[in-house]
Amino acid sequence: MYAEKACNLIKELSRCEENLPPYNNDLVKEVCSEIKQLHDQNRIDGAIVANESGIANHNSVQYPTLRVGVAATKRNVRCLLAYHYNRLRTLRTMRWEFGSVLPAEIKTNLSPLETEWFSKYSSSLANYMMSIGEDGLNLGLNLRPPKALYIEVRCLVDYGKYELSDGTVILLKKDSRHYLPRSECEELITQGIFQHIV
């Protein structure tokens, strides 16, 4: 049946909503081959319909066949577009979750073109973040808006003196607690120097 393989691509993708299944190169090639065959047959059927009366004739015997062929071609194309769009949308979401380096189990599921797209997307995003402000702005730090501007943190190591952006110098000793602006602490939390106390 026409467009059955294309529907199988969509079903395969919808079964794995949380993660990205391996790129089904064989099935994609089969769908593309079916599109080409349908297109060639539609051209032949269209020529027959047009030649019967000199113009397109809706009463031709071949007209229903032509309509089914065109509908099947469109359905195949839409399914292929949906398959690729949803895979790229998932990759874009993963870029924000994992950063510019994907886990190995996800990388093995990508096609070479998807790997190239991910690399270009990551570099474009990095260039954009570097263009914001003087030192750039890491948009990946806070994906959810903060509830408070100040947070309580505990120092995990003897760090020594640390200067805040307003010029205040504080001494960071192991197990000392501080109530500081969130923007000052985020980088030190990711480095493992601070622990956010909730």
C-alpha cells in the first residue's frame, strides 16, 4: 500500500518520545524510492489524461489513478518532512540539556547529516552567546527563571578571597555559608566550589 513505509517512520519515532531512536536510513531510502516511482507514474498518467482531450479532462479513466498517485506522493513527502523535523527538534532540545557534547549513546543514533547539523547549530549558538555583552552571556545556565535573586550557598573548599562584581571581597573558607546574588554564584556552583543550600 502506498505511503505505508512513510507511516512506519512516524510510528517508529513516536514510540521513542523521550530519546532519539537510530536513524532509519534503509526505510528513508525506500520511501524516497517510492516517491520517485510515484512521481514517474504520475507524469505518465498526467500525460495520458492531458492527451485524451488536449486539456486536463476530469472524466478520463486515468484521472482517479492520477489523483491517488498525487495524494500518495504528498503523504510520503509530508511523513518524511515530519520525521526529519521531529528528529532535529529533539536534537535542538538536547543541545540545551547536554550542551555542545552529546552522550555517546545518542551520537551513535544520528545520521552524518544530523551530526553536521548539530555541530553547526552548536557553533551558531556559541557565536551568538559570545556576541551578547562584553564577555558574552551563557544562555544555558538558567533554563528556568530563578525564584530569588539571592541564594544561600556553602563553600565546599578553602578558596581564599573572592571579589564580587560590586567590588566587595569575601573570604571563602570550607563549610562557610554565604548569602550572595545568584549571578555571582552560578559559575562557582558548576565548578564545585559552592553548594546551593535549598
